[in-house]
Amino acid sequence: MSRSPYRVLFDLVLSRLDPERAHHLTVDALRAAQAVPGGRAVLRRVFGHGTGDAAPRTVLGVRHGNPFGLAAGFDKDAEVALALLDLGFGHVEVGTITPRPQSGNDRPRSFRLVPDEALINRMGFNNEGAEAAARRLRRVRATRRGRDAVIGVNIGKNKTTPPERAADDYRIGARVLGPSASYLAINVSSPNTPGLRDLQSVDALRPILRAVTEEAAVVGRRRGRALPVLVKIAPDLHDEDLVSIAELVQEVPLAGVIATNTTIARPSSLRTDRKRVEAIGAGGLSGPVLADRSRAVLKLLRDALGPDPVLISCGGVTTAEDVQERLEAGADLVQGYTALIYQGPSWPGRIARRLRPAP
């Protein structure tokens, strides 16, 4: 099979760059496309052509041109959401954003597993903080194209905030970022902030969910439309813990669940040299190797939640067939990220054009 022009570029050039450096160059290019008159029209014409209403559906109270979106982690500071939508994504989730700016973990903190088309990252919620992101999102919403854009906001706690004060951080995130968000995603599942995943226990999670839903209700009243809240969970939870979270989602109640984040596991199915994987060390693993567990979690949660709460399936999504399979298994929306690194800017549009409209 012949390689695409992007894959040739990746193999010859991008794969030789530090992953984080390559990421920043990509964001810079998208930012330039947003700033240059006609630049976003070029993105739509070249990459997003035919995706505007490829498979429309209404989820979380807003219309999506197609059900395939970009997961959090790419656009950490809400800099290029509109350009990403122009590539063909039906929605974009920005973040993770914390109340105060933080630099994240020490570098290097992002690693490619090329034989697996996977990534390991331990970024540590590096971002410029909620106020900076909120300013950008307000500017987006002030534009004609931005008013109806589906932009979710993924919120987290600062590393220095003790667990007993975590709910305060999430409340601040909801208050500051909620007015410009299509929905909020509560991130308690990144493996790269010490102690964060412990917040997935029901007793620790309940006050966080209540704090965010209370603040979201205030935001919703002020802006005249509801602000849906979802929680993003890890694939490494035991099945009984997933059921407990599903029960809590219905108790609070939340709009739904995003499943799943990256994994701390290092499956034996990885094709990358084991010594290299071990040398990389800690971090969240993403890519096709997550697909089986992500599908299993989707099925378990749909059974536990029933038909009404929204489920966004994420993890190991590579092809349009993957997206369609998740939708047919009970997902309302599907997200991807890692394959964008390996397949390039034509990837979301290619998927969107092959999806079937909702029945």
C-alpha cells in the first residue's frame, strides 16, 4: 500500500522531531491559518470539504455536523479550536485547563511508539490557566462561525491543590470557562497528576461532581441555556467501580460520561521494543492498543446507565469503521486524538465523510 504524502512527511521529518516540538509546530501552523484572511476557508476546502453535515445529530442540546470529535489534550489552551473544526471534526474538546497556570512535568514528557502508532505522555496538565483560555473562548464565541461551534472544555485541578480542596478547583473551572463552553468535561482520570485518579472513588468524586453541576446550573441560568457536565474516566478501573460511577452519574445527575482516558497499562500486545517502553517509564498510553478495553467499557457503561445519559467513546479510534462501531454499540459521540499524529490533517475529514447519518 502506498503511503500518503503526510505519512511520507511524518516518516522522513516529523518522526525525527521531539514529539512535543512537533506538536507545537502543528499548533503554530493552525494558529497561522486562523489568523490569515481566507486561511480557514482553505482548511475547509482542502481537508474538511463535504463534512459540514456529513452525519448530523443533536447531542447535549447542540447540533453536531458529524459525531466524530477531537479529544482533549491537543488544544490545551483553546488556541485553535475553529481551525480544528475546519479539518472536519464535529466537535473539539479543549484542555485540560486548570484554574491557575502550571508548567506541567519535566521534559521529555511525550513519546511515540511508532510500530504501534501509539503515544505515551506524562505532560501533567501544562496550560496557561482558566482566565487565559476563557479570554480566547470569548473571542471565538464573538465570531459568526464561533457562535454555533461545538467546543467542549475539559477541566482539572492544579497539582498543588490538595485532594480535600479539589472540588474548589473544579468549581472555579466551571465558573470561569462554563460561559463559553458547549459542555464541561471533569477530568479525574489523567495518570500524570499525582493522586488525581484517586478522585474517581465514589466518595471523593461525589463532592466534585456536585460542585461542578451547581456552578454549571448558575452559568446555564445566566446564559439562558443549559451547560451539560460529563465526567471523563480511566480505562484501568475495575468493572465494579465503573458501575458505581454510573450509579453516581445518575444520582447527581450528570449529562453523561466520556470513556476513556489513557491507560497506565503496558499490554503485552505492544510491538514496540519492550526495553524502549520500559525506558520511557511512567505516563498514559494511547492509541489502537486501547481499543478493546474502550469498547468493553462502552458496553458496560451503556448497560449500567441505560439509554438516556450521553456516552462519548474515546480510546483506540483510528478508522470510520471504528467510529461507526462505537455508535452502533451505544455511543452518542466518538472522539479520537492519537491517530491525528500518525495520519495527519486529512484524517478527521476522511472519517466524517464515511459516517452514516443517525437513523
